[in-house]
Amino acid sequence: MTNESPLWFKSSFSGNGGADCVEVAHNLVPALGIVPVRDSKVPAGPALAVSAAAFTAFVDAVKER
């Protein structure tokens, strides 16, 4: 059985006590191939669904900076 509810995760690198960050739900990658992303300050707001490949490329690019 697949859990298709996002389990949100906030980065430990969040600034301002964690208030200035986005959250991701990487648990949906195996079932759906997506990584939902949302504003941590508005958890009931909209989420952006990004492909797992695009999210990995983004994280890799950020790490290179």
C-alpha cells in the first residue's frame, strides 16, 4: 500500500528560526515521482509539484554554490 499524503520536511538550514523556508515532501517520489514544495509560512496554501529529477537537479545546483 502506498501512502499518498505528503509528509512535510523543513530544512535544518532554515533561517530566522525556521520561518524563512520552504517545505518539501519527498515521500511521494516512489509512488508518484514528484516532490511537492510549499511555503512553510503558509502550510494551508498551495503546493508546487516538481518532478523528482528536476528537484534533484535543483538541489545539486544549490550545493555547488
